[in-house]
Amino acid sequence: MALYEHVFLARQDLAQAQVDALAETATKIIEDNEGKVVKTETWGLRSLAYKIAKNRKAHFVMLEIDAPTGVVAELERQTSINEDVIRYMTIRVDEHENGPSVMMRKSDRDGRRNRRDRDND
């Protein structure tokens, strides 16, 4: 089976529970079609570079998937129908990254930098 990373952006006005429900729905689609979700990361509510469908921010979620190609086609079909998802992208990767993704490490680094700045004041 092939390895994929699927990232989707959900509308800014959704609650975190609704975003988690979207991730669970995607996981169910994958598992029903003989695939498996290796890891799910919620990157949180982030600002967008430009407005998308009147949204300045969006909830970002990434799924690392191990599944056949047909599963990805079905996942993208279901995602495109969902009105709560404003953008999505699926890419094939050679291997999944060990540990947290770059986006998660970036937020950890920013948190340490902010604490260091407060300590110096």
C-alpha cells in the first residue's frame, strides 16, 4: 500500500469538537476501504495568507495514511462534498515522518521563544 499525507482546512466558525468529528469521518472513510490512518495531527486555528470563501482563518488537520489509491480518490470525493472543508490536499510520500510534523515543532519553538523573551524583560 502507498503512503499519503492528507491535509484539510475547515471553516473558522467551527468548534474544535466539530473539527475532530471531521477528522473522525475521514478516518472512518479510510478504514472502511481497507486503509489505515497512521497519525492524526490537529494544527489548530491559523491565519490564512488570503481569504478563502470569506474566511481569514481556518482549522488545519493532517492525516498520515497508509492505503491503496482508490481510498484516496474516495476520501477526496467525500471531502469535496463537505461544506465545512474549504481546502484540502493529498500528497504521496515515500515515508512518514517520525515524531511530530514540522508544523507541530514550529509551534513548540515559538512557545519557547516567547517564554525566553518574557524572562529577559
